[in-house]
Amino acid sequence: MFGGVVNRISDTRYSPAGVPITRLTLDHRSAQTEAGLPREARCRLSVLVCGAELQPLVQCLAPGHPVRVHGFLSRANHRHGELQLVLHATAVEPLIIEED
């Protein structure tokens, strides 16, 4: 599971087999403990959302919207030596934005 705020959403494209694919970029920020000391964790992660069943959830998102994504990590592409990772979403959960 990975939580963050939507930074960017790409236009949906379709694979040669007709599967809809949308890319998201999420910004994550959290307080963690490492070696008994507090630490701020920050990162930006690419998320690949494939399949018609997840597309309605993605279409309702906009930059700045908090989400929780379940899935698995894999290489971004299959070029030899490429080490960049992408999160392949199996579930996308838009979170409620609380008003002050």
C-alpha cells in the first residue's frame, strides 16, 4: 500500500490489446522512525493504472487529491539494465479531503 497526493495524471491511452492505461505521479510525505530517531520520508512515485475496472476511480481524481494505492512494484520498462520502478495499481482508493 502506498499513500500520497496526486501530482500529475496523464491522458488515458490504450494498449494494443485495448486495455486502458493511465499514469499517475504521487507525492508521498510521512514521519517515520529510523534507528530510534524521527525522520521525514518524502518521495515521488509513478503509478500505472491498467484495466477498465480502475478507470472510473482514476477519472474522478485531480492534482492535489489524496489517494491510497494498493499494488506491486515492477520495472518501468524491460530494457536491459533499466532499474527505475513503477507501482502497478491493483486498487485505487480516493481519500476524503477534510475541510478545516
